[in-house]
Amino acid sequence: MKQKKILIGCCSVLSCLILFGCATEMNHTATSSDGVKISFDVQGQGKPAIIFIHGWANNRSIWDAQVSHFSKKYKVVNIDLPGFGQSGNNRQEWTIAAFGKDVVAVMEKLNIEKVILVGFSLGASISIEAANITPERIAGVVLVDDLQNVEEKYPPPVVSYMDSLYMDLVINPTVEKLVNYGFIKNNPEESFARVLPMLKDAPRPGWRESILGYMEWINESCEESLKKCQVPIRAINADMIPTNVEAFRKLVPSFQADIVPDVGHVIMWDAEEEFNRLLEKNIQAFVNQ
């Protein structure tokens, strides 16, 4: 009887430890400078750490395949930006600068000293802002399909058009829109099935404000932020929009870009293996510089 009680007690303690371990592994949070909860996952070990930053109207699940692949070799941090996924949305200023501070808050929470930031779409500008806040922590930045022409600006009519187009896309998503607007190209039905849970029944505070904040950053802050950047920047872009490498190098002389043919905006879905190969190549370039 005594042995049975001991066994039951041990099992109870073990169960608590397992539950606690799962909770801490799956429910990491940090707090932004303006009090918003930032949810993120951490997997794997190894240096440098890689922080994946998703784009507008999606969440950290967009990087699931990359987290699975790269966490075998590196510590991988996958963030839900405020307003998206499991992070909070109680924010007043939906600026790229604020999002940059969110990424830094996660770095500080984890006390990571050497980081490579990988920013997709909206996440590209955010990664630049984060790198400018804490350059001593950043080994490099990889932009994914954004900022192809840093000399291009959004005039007011274009801002209004893009605002209405993007909001319609997230409120009334269809496969046809995602394909026609260039977001996905290969396996459209499968990709749509992955997109839909990110949009269906999602609260949208900050969505319109953040896309407008992004276009404001492009018009008013992009070039100065790049001039100020002290860390190396590389890009992995689709071939849909020509990448103006020379324009970028006027601001960041060491900039390099890899171009992936025959894919949509979400390169890491349309060409997963090739994207992973190029990202690993760029990580090694940062490590060995």
C-alpha cells in the first residue's frame, strides 16, 4: 500500500512537471514598451538564434515549416506581432517603429546576444527597425519579398487603393484573389487552406492602422532607416517585382539579393526547399563574415 501511494505521488508530480513544461514551451510571452502582450514560441538550440517575423494579416504559423527545419540546428524564435495571432491588440500607435520595439522586447526577455532577423513582407521593415534599436545583438537581417525598390513611394491615391484592396482581401478572402494579387502561385488550394484560419473570425483591431503605418514608413522613414542600419542586410525575393539592387546599395553598400523564379509573394510556401536552402546560405554568410 505504501509503495502504491508513493507511485501515485510520483505520477502526480510527473504529470505536473509535464503540464508545466508544455505550458512554458508553448506559451512564452513578453510585454511591449506600451503594455501589449507579445506571444512567441522558442524551439531548438544553437547559435546564432533566428527570429522569424511574419507579415501583415498573418501570424507566426506562416513559418511552421521553417521553424521545424531550422530548429534542428539553431535556436528559433517565432513571434506573433501585436494585433495578430495570440498577441494582444490593445495598442494606440500601430507604427513600424512600435513593432520594432516589440521584437526587441522578445530578444530582451530571452536575453539573446546574437540574432539573425528574418522578416517577411511587413516584417521586413520591422526587422530593420529592430536592428537599428539594438545593432549590437544583430548578426544580420534577411528581408523576404519586400522593399524591392527602396526609391518607390506611395502617393495618396495609391495608399487609398491599397488600403481598400488589402482590407477587402482579409474580410472576403478567395483563392482567386490570392492568386490574382500575386500572394500565392503554386498549390493555391492548399495555400488557401493554410491562410483561411489566420483570417476567419480573427479580431482586426490595428490591421488597417498597421498597413497604413507601413506605407507611411515607406514614404517617410525607409531610406533614413536603411542609411542608419549598421548590420548587414540580404534579401530573398520573388521574381514578380524586379529587385533594384543598385538603389538599395546606395543606402546599404553590402546588400545582396537572391531571386526565386516562378513563385508568389509567400516564397517559403511556394518553394519551401529552395527558400530554406537560400536562408541557410545567408545565415552562414552572416556567421562567417
